Amino acid sequence: QVPLVESGGGLVQPGGSLRLSCVVSRSIFSIPDMAWYRQAPGEQRELVATITPGGSTNYADSVKGRFTISRDNARKTVYLQMNNLKTEDTDGYYCNTPAPSGWLSWGQGTQVAVSS
């Protein structure tokens, strides 16, 4: 069973919004923290946002005030609401745990393209 399945990406104009979803395998959602990352081909992966089971969040400076991470523990889903998107937000977006030592197998990710 694929542990992480991301969806919700697409093409949007600058200033637009998208909501990404990450469904976590039912057998492994006891992980305490979750995170969203983004990565372009050939570039380093960037940690975008993290969330604890209780809902405490942290954000990269580049997305603070525009992105909101949330989670629905009953649905085993983590969300990333992205508002006021910029061209530099164009990337593949992935979810996983925030600690590399605890990374699950990476999912396929979901592609976000911001362009006029």
C-alpha cells in the first residue's frame, strides 16, 4: 500500500489559490508530525510547512502568510491551502514527516504551476 498520496495540484494564475491534499496510509497515521515539501527537478527539496497532531504549525518564510497547513486525523489527511500564489511557487509538492530519519516512502507528489 502506498503510504502517501498527494493530489490537488494544477495550473493557476499568479494571485490564485490551490488546496493540496495528502492521504496517509491507514496503517501509519500514528506519526506525530507531518509536513509539506516542494522540489523542482534537479533542485534541493524545501520544507514548506509542518503540523503536529495538536495543530501547531510552522512555515518557511517564503510562504508565511500565504499558505496554511492543516490536518484531519479522522480522515488521515493533511492539507495545504495555498493563497496568493506566485510564479516562484511552481514546483512539485510532496508530503512526509518533517524529520529525515522518519521519512516514509515518497509519493508521486502533485505538480503546481503558477503562470499567466
